[in-house]
Amino acid sequence: MLQLRPNCECCDCDLPGDSGDAFICSFECTFCRGCASHLQHRCPNCGGLLLARPPRSPAKLARFPASSERVYKPAGCAGQITSGNEDRPA
């Protein structure tokens, strides 16, 4: 089962378990749509492809909640993104 990390590693925006704006690599490093786009859909940690993370349904989230452990590594994204917020809807 996916860990469903609650935030973007680059800009620290919230990415709830039912979000359609989360992107992950095979190690479950997690990024928002804007940061994934700026990273050209390549994970800055492993170089793997960033793909859309499937959202978990509300019923399954109630039984199998998303992780509450935030992972924030802005230094790993430094120089690769500008702010990570340009492509995200308001």
C-alpha cells in the first residue's frame, strides 16, 4: 500500500491522500504538480520518473489513512525549481 505522504518535498504544500495533484517516484518521494513539472518529472533524489499518485477514496482513507509524516527537502530541489507554485491552481 502506498504511504501517501502529506506534502511536497520541494515547496511543502499540502497533498492530502485524496489529492489528484500529487506525483511520486518508485521510492514514493512526493511532489506537487507544479514542482514535478519544474523538475521535468524526474525525482531529484533518485532520478526516477515522477508519475501521478493515485488518489485514495474517502472510504479507504478512513480505514487506511495517509501518512502524517512530512518530508521536506528544499535543498534537494534548489536550482531546479523557481518556487513550485506557478503551475498549481489557486
